[in-house]
Amino acid sequence: MTSSAYAHADLYAEVQHFYARQMQLLDARKLEGYADTFTEDAEFGHTPGREPARTRAGILRDLHEVHKRFDEDPQQRRHVFTMVDIDPDADGTIRSTCYALVLTTRPGSGPELVRNCVVHDVLVREEGELRNRSRHVEHD
Ligand code: SDN
């Protein structure tokens, strides 16, 4: 394979690392930290039929609302990103499509696969750091 085929190998590793940090923030319910990985004007749609959240503050409000249901139904969620395919644009924007497996484990039970998703991201760089400008999650 010519080197051009992996011209963005470093960027690919950086995106993977960004995703790992993002999902560990979400799964640890560090919702402010997770919201901080989006731009101020970001859009985030994660559930079919639910209006996407807009702006970082709106995303944080939405995540707190979605997580309220876990108060009555304690479970540990794990969002596992796989099959990451990135498409960097000349202007530095990165379109990224990947799979997200959403696993949940309730007290006394084994893990369950509860969602099989395709994630459509647009990533940008702010002050040298990757951030989501948009994320749209499709459920299989
Ligand atoms: O951040 C994500 C999410 C996510 O936050 C989700 C939420 O609830 C909050 C990245 C990639 C995938 C997802 C998927 C979901 C699923 C969604 C609703 C549900 O749990 O069914």
C-alpha cells in the first residue's frame, strides 16, 4: 500500500484517542466534560424521533435529562466505538463515520447489548484540540 494510503495515520490515531476520552467521560457520567468535547454551536442528535440538542449548553441540558432515567434504573452504560472511518477535508474539517455499540450492565446481571448505532460526526480543531461540531447517531 503506498504511503499516501496512510497519509493521515497520525490523525486517525488522534481521532481514536479523542473518541476514547469522550466515551469514558460519557460512561463515567462526567457530562460537563463530555459536553466540553463539542463546539459552542454544536448539534447532537442521539435518538431517532428526538429533536437534536443544539449548542454546548443545550447538549449538556439534554444529557442531564436523558440520564435522569438511570436514577430509577441503575445501570452502567459503555459506548464502544469501532470501525472508525475518517475523511479529512482540505480545510481541516474531518468527517468521521463509525459504529457505536451501547452495552449496559445492571446490578446482579451480565452485560447486554442495547443499541447498535452508526455515528456521523463532523470534527473540527479548536486551539489545537479536536471537538465535535456535529454528531448524528442512527440506530439500527
Ligand atoms: O454520545 C453518544 C451516544 C449517546 O449519548 C446516546 C444517548 O442515548 C445519550 C455517542 C454514540 C452513540 C450514542 C448513543 C446514545 C443512545 C441514546 C438513547 C439510548 O440509550 O437509547
